[in-house]
Amino acid sequence: MVTETRTTVRHRVHRFLNLVTTPLVPADYLDLINPLRPGGDLRGRIVARRRETADAVSIEIRPGADWRSHVPGQHVRVGVDVNGVRHHRTYSLTSAPGGATITITPKRLRDGVVSTHLVEHSRVGDLVHLSQATGEFHLPEDVPAKVLLITAGSGITPALGMLRAGLAAAADVVHVHLDATADDVIGGADVRGLAAAGRLRLIEHHSSRHGRLTPSELCALVTDWTDRQTWACGPAELLDALTTHWADHDLTDHLHIERFTPPQRAVIGDGGLVSFSGSAIEVDVPAGQTLLEAGEQAGVLMPSGCRMGICHGCLTPLSKGAVRDVRTGAITTAPDGESLPIQTCINEAAGPCQLDR
């Protein structure tokens, strides 16, 4: 008699459980019991909320076991379900690394689905979906001796992460922040506290009283700006003007910028035109046909595995549009300016979308 190995027995049990739990799989039940478990989709649980301004809140999140920490200045992609649709937006991490929790500080935008949900409707205990931290807008390991931070509006959020991680103790810091009023400054108490303690020089400019500040006027307030490495984050108009000003003085290598891209509105439907960016192929995919099947029929070389949503061997980046899980009906939209890996074997088009294949 042939003795089965433990691996073989475990595989057969797993296949049996998959059959009896269809359309869900055992991992779905493990997620219900421990959604922050290692090996599952990365999630986080909201453990605290703090109002920052009239339209911004700091949300403290305990991330799952697989969270790999972050570098101050980086951002994280956050996914929330609103009216049955999963939306993703990217937010800067406003907390120092190394703790048991992380913090984001969303500001409510006009018609902003995710920002409105997080600011007005999220509650302690809610689960959110997370990516690992990413982004190149951060300080080098060898922090420059002199640093200039230029921020405007919610562009202050990555700078808060840097300051809360001890930037002001490691360098001579000047922070210029532009906002409508003093009450609109996110993290205002923290940066003003650092300034009052003599740990940085803070220059606040409030447009409701003094109008807009030009790059030339800004640099006149910081007389040694040419000697400083500068990190700037804010509206595109400001960043474009700073880029031109620094280039005019041949100091492009002194300027580091972070741009916030406006959210894209996904068109939700049943089926849709699917484009494959790597091959320039487009195909009209009907409802009920998976993206894996559609890609293969169109001649696109698609990765695949179990074809049941178990092994994740078919993961493919979704860069635009929305898809629907054929097992649960859950809709996932592409994040802003980034790609989100999805399982093509269990997702269909939910309107026009683009896969990076």
C-alpha cells in the first residue's frame, strides 16, 4: 500500500474544502476569523480617529502581520468599499515608522468618494485594504545638513511624516507652508510646536489674507534657499512654478517634488472594452467571461495557474477601470496613477478597463 505524504493529504483536503465552500474558498473564512493574519491580503483595522481641520482627519490604522514598515515621506494605497464598489486612493503616511500602527490624514475633496467616506463615515473598528508603502519622495539615509520643506494644503502630509520621524533633530530645517487660513493647516499644532521650541523655522503664508506667494517671494523669505535641499508637495500649479524657478537657477538637483494626481472616475457596467497595454490589443469582453479567458482568446500571453482563484498565479496589474469578482460580485476599481494586481481568472470586466500585459 502506498502511503500518502502529509503534503498530498493536505492538498486533497484543501481541494475538498474549496469544492464544498464554493463560491468562497477556505482563505475567505480565515479572513473572517483573522483578517490581519499573515499570508492573506494586506488589510488594516482603524483603531483611532482625530479631527485635524474642518475637512481633514488623521486615521490611525493597525496594519496586518505582513506590513513591512515605511520610510518617512512615502505613501500607501488604501482601499475601501463604498456602496458595493471597492475604490483605492493613495495617501501619504503621516506617522513615524517603527510603531504598531500607521497614520494617514485624508482631506475631504469635493465629490471625493474615498476622501468623503474616510473623513465622514469611517469608524474605529473598520477594516481597510492596504498596499505596502512605496514612493521616492523621502529623505536619503544621509540627511542633508540644511533642508527646505515647501508644502501647500494637504501637501503637508508627507512632510509631517518626515518631521514626526525626527527630521528637525537631524538637520537645519526651514518649513514654508501655504494654506488658505491658519485653521486649515493639517498638523498645525505639531509644526508650530516644533517652531516654538526652536527646532525649525516655520513660515506660514495664508492666501485668504495675503494672496498667493510666488517662488521669487518665497525664496526672498529664505535667503539661503540655494544652499538647501528642497522637498516640495502641493498643487500642480505651485510645483510647476517651483520647477521652473529652480531650473532657472540651475538647481534642479536640489528640488524633489511629490505630485498628487486627481482621482479617475471608473465607468461601472457589465462587460466592456478591455485593453492590454503591452500588446496594444483591445477586445470587447462580454459579461460573464473572465479576463483570463478574454486575454487568451485575443492572443495575449496571460499568466495562469489553478484558474479557480486559489493560487494567485494569474495576478495581472489593473491600471484603469473596474472589474467584478465573478464569485461574489464585488467590484474593484483601479487606483489613481498606479496599478493594482488582480486575479484575472475570477474577474470580469465591469466597464472599460486596462490590463498591463
